[in-house]
Amino acid sequence: MLFDLRSGRRRGMVKVVYGVLAVLMGASLFLTVGPVNIGEIFGNNNNGSTNAAQIYEEQAERLEVKLKKDPENPDLLLSLTRANINAGNTGVTEEPNGTRAISTEAAESYQKADQAWTEYLEATKEPSPGLAQVVAPMIFQLAELSTSYPEAETRIQAATEAQKIAAEGRPNLNSLATLARYTYLTGDFKAADKIRAKAMKQANSASEREGIEKFLDEAEKSAHAFVKNAKAAEKAEKANAGKPSETLENPLSGGLTGGGLGG
């Protein structure tokens, strides 16, 4: 679009238009790409995050009231899932080393979102790929909070199933590479290799192909270690007469943080 900027008044109007567009683009990114600290956007870290979380929590409460009258409404369950994810995102911060810190309140919101997502899947025959795209990394973050291998494995499987919906509805480099990564962690390496091959076909340049190869090589290596440790933990539990042993450290610690390629 071209503007005649010779007029001072018209030049001022163009500045206003672009300013509004910038705000709208920033808001849309917050709602779609994952954890963003809204407080940093407005220059007030603590109060901004608290206020944003309260807004989404109140939205979720209103949706829950409506669901009492119509508990199997897929549109309401979709909105409830998003509201809880957005509430959780306000409690996620990124550390200098790249790892993500999730507050207790954020984890609780994510768990509510996970429950709403499960109910949504039961209520609809055609799950939204857009919703699945934000649900998958959210569930993966819950897996990162697991305190046992069985819990982590269950979460990883759920994240993989959600990412599969996203990738089937919107097949692209990011969605397929992330699906391959999650699938590696389930232990199904053959299936992961097939998805990896599809992702490679989406690369538009040699540098992209090199980046994907490196990303998925690291994912496969980490997955082998995770699967090996999970089997060892299961074997130790059986040797302990079926009594589960407590895992004090996160089973997914050691380089497995993050929801997918490029964040």
C-alpha cells in the first residue's frame, strides 16, 4: 500500500495507523506463539503479569459457569482451554540459560487446560489444529514438571497426539519437526524418522535443512537417553516389588526444555 506523505496531516495519520497495527500484531503473537511475559510488554513485570492472569482466570470462570448448562459444548471447551493456557503463559519466564521457569499458579492453569482439552476432544469429531498447536507445547511443559518416568511418558504421549493434530491440519517445517521430536521421545523411532523425512521436504534452503538435521539429531540423542532411563526406572521398580521409587529430579532434565523448533 502506498501513501502520499507530502501532506503533514496525512503523514501523521499514517504513523497512527502503523502504531495500531503494531499493537494488534503484538497481541496476536501473545495469543498464539506460547509463553510471553505480558508485564514486560507494558513495562510492569509483576503487576502486568498478575493483572493478565486475573483477566484470563475470570474468563475461564465465566466459561465454566456456561459449561454447567452445556457441558459438552465444543466451542465453550475450546475457549476454556485457550483461557487456561493464556493464564498459565503469564506465569512462565525464561531464564538466562534458556530454560523456562513455571510458577505454581501457571502449572495449575496448565493442568486445567489439559483437562479442558481432554473434554474438548471427547466433544468434537474435528479438533482445531490451531488449538492443538498451542496445546501440544503446553502439555510438554507439564511433562517437564513430572517427578516420575511414568508421568512424563503419559504427558509426552498426550503432547505428541496433540502435535499430530496440529501437523495434520497445518503441515509445515515447524509443526512436522516438532512432531518428530515428540515422537522420538515416545520411543517410536521408526515413526519419528518418517515424520522427520516429511519435515526435511519442507525446508527451503540448505541452511534450513542443516538446522533441522541438527535439531532432530539432538532430539533423537536425548530421546534415546530418556527411553533408556525410563526402562531402567521401570526395571528398578519391578525389582522393588512393584513399589514405585520417588524421582527427585525431573526425568526430562538435561537439555530437553522447550516446546519445539524455534520456540
